[in-house]
Amino acid sequence: MTQTDAVLRALAEPRRREILTLLAHDEVPVGRLAEEFEVTRSAVSQHLRVLEDAGLVTRRTEGTRNFYRSRPEGLAGLRAYLDETWAASLDVARRLVESEAGVLTADGAERDDRASA
């Protein structure tokens, strides 16, 4: 599984997205995160483990407390994937519009209207 796949799988769960949002602005201990949800502290820890394994959060231990914060760079692979996919989709859409407008031939080559003038 690629890093991008791991990120997509981690973000597929709505609660993990909520946790990531809470960690976007500050480092937060597990206990305070658990207070935000109607699940056990253990369940929040499991979600954090998935996010950490995907490279989306980092953990710092101080004594017996674990503090988590987001890793924006963990989204770099996903961002690149989405940028590439979006660019390819826009290119296909552009070619379809140009083809319908008569700018492109059926095989995708540019029509040279000067030759028929």
C-alpha cells in the first residue's frame, strides 16, 4: 500500500477527519481529544494510531501523557495525486469542449481551418 493509499484510508473515517481538524491548530493530549467525542479514550487512541501510521499526525510523549499534533506534510502525496488527477480531468474536459466547438478533429488533432479557406 502506498502512502497516499494509507492517507485515503485514514481519512475515510469521519471521526478521524474530525480529530485531524482538532489537531490542525494545536498540540493536544489524548485525554482532551477523548472529551470531544462520545467514544472511549481507547477508541480515540486507536484512531490516532491509524492517523500516525498514515503520517498525518505525530506523537510526543511527556511522562505518561501523549500529545498529538497534525503533520501537514503528511498530506503532500495526496495533494499531488489530487492535483495530477484534477489536471488530467481538466485536460479531458478542454478537449471535449474544443472537439464540440470544432477546434479539434475526432482524433484529437487541432483542426487547421486555414487549409479549407
